Amino acid sequence: MNKYDDLKRYLAELGSVAVAFSGGVDSTFLLRAAYDALGDKAIAVTARSCSFPERELNEARAFCEGYGITHFVCDSEELEIDGFAQNPKNRCYLCKSELFEKIWAIARENGVMYVAEGSNVDDDGDYRPGLVAVREQGVKSPLRHVGLCKGEIRRLSRELGLPTWDKQSFACLSSRFPYGETITPERLGMVDRAEQILLDMGLRQVRVRHHGTIARIETDEDGFGALMGREARARVHREFCEIGFTYVSLDLLGYRTGSMNETLA
């Protein structure tokens, strides 16, 4: 709670802030802290695109409506960014650069002085080209500033009564493709529908990695158990094939963030 107090003091000193709000664990926690510290001088901006599932956008809207937080939704179609669809190693940088430009524009139009995003100190240990865009555009990272890690954010979120305290981790659907594999709206739709099938079956932490005709499922220990039954395996294979996959595999290492980065030297 001392870190939460530090966070609120830091945000209060900013005077006003536009939070890049995805509705995930970190950005929801950050937005709640900003609202506690600044009231109506804290606004939320969510990007709508084909790599952001509708269910996530609906949850973001519902949260802001529940707290009475001013919420802007901007269109940020990553596939229109030059080079993005080819899925280069700096894909996230290209996306974040364009996104923060749009959030800054909304902030300035509404007299808001700063833009903030929800990365935490655990993000320093992975390949995160998007953080370069954060630095270049002068975006604040309050959770990293006060030294909060993911586990602390979840515990504090629970104490604050946030519905996201135990929400599964999520990253944009473009992260499901190996670097260099072309990203298309159709392929993003395949991944979105495949993950929704698993979520509807009761799995919580899942990724469906797209490898051409192969779907590689990453899940946690509970997910492994849910998929081991004959009927469950048959259903997943049948419904994934209906989506357009030919083969369905289960990654034996299970869910882990940034698994596509494992191929980087």
C-alpha cells in the first residue's frame, strides 16, 4: 500500500493524465489510481483494431462507465501502418508509436498534460520494443516509476476490489504470429475465434499461436487438465479445423509471455 500511495502522489503531481487503457490488469489498476488521485482530470483512451478482441473493448467500456471516467475510443488499425503486416521484430514499436501519437492528440484536445501507460518492472526482463516508443514520445510509466511488479499489482487490485485482479494476461492478437509471418485480418480472426473457443470451454490463460496451418495452444496447468479428455480434444480439433487450421498442437511447456521472442538471437 505504500507503493500505491507513492503512485497516487506521483500521478497527482502530473495534474492531468490520459491513460492508455486496454482493460487489462495493469492499465485498469493504473486508471483506478489515476482516478483516485486526479478525479475527472484522468481520462482513458482505448484503441480499437482487428487485433483487439471485441470482448476486451466491451470490458474497458464497462469499467469506465462504472466509475464515471471519461473514455475515448480511437481507431488504430495497425495493419495500415507501413511495414507492420510483415511482422518485423520491431512490430510493437511501430504500433505503439502510432498509438501514442493518437493518444497525445486526444490529450491535447482535452487539455490533458500527460499520457501514461501501464508497463511494470517485470516488463524490463523481456524484449519490449514498444518501450522505445514510450521513451521517444515522453509517455509516463507510473507503475515502473514506483517499482510495482505484476504480483503486487494483482494483490493491490484485489484489495481495491478491481474485477481484473485475477484476469488472465492478454496481449494483442498480432503477438500470436512468428516474426516474419504476414499478419492479415483473416488470420487475426482465426486466432480470435480459436481463443474464444478455449475460453468458452472454461480455460483461463491461453494463447493460440498461428503457424500457418498449425495452431499451437499454450495454456496453464488447469488448461492442460481441461484439454486431456477425449471429448475435449475432439471438440477443439473439430472447431479449430472449421476455423481454417489443419493441425492442432498443445505446447508442452505451457503458457508463457513472449514465447515468440524465443527465436530471437
